[in-house]
Amino acid sequence: MNLLIILYLVGFARTLLIIAVIYYGIKLFSKYVLPLLVDKGLKNMQQKMQDQQRQDQRSSRPDGEVTIENNKRNSKSSSQNQGDYVDFEEVD
């Protein structure tokens, strides 16, 4: 009988210890590691945006230059462009 009680208490203490280790592990991870990961991700995203902005500024055309870009479409679809059909029901 005493052996069962001791085994039960040891199992209970082990469970509490595991829960405490997981709790403090998550607490330390969210306090120290997570901010570093978020900061690194934000810096990476900011660098990509700056690179994209620089690339857009380099590819800009000088003032006064005119270019015409045509979109190639099916001639059938553009000739039959009559609008959209709207199905409706009467309300009594």
C-alpha cells in the first residue's frame, strides 16, 4: 500500500517537473529567442523593400520619353465586348 502511494507521488512530482520545465522553456524562448527571430525577419523584409525601391528608381525613364506598350488580347474577345449580363429576381 505504501509503495503505491510513493509511486503515485513520484509520478505526480515528475509530471509537475515536466510541466515546470516546459513552462519556463517557453517563457525563456519567448523572452530571448523570439524577439531575435522577429527582428531578423523584419530587417530582411526591410532590406528586400529597399532593394526593390532602388531597382524601381533605376529603371525609371528620363523625362519626355514616351513608350507605348500594347497588351496582346484575342481579337474575338475585344470585338464581342458588350458588357456583363446581370441576373436579377423581382421582389414582391
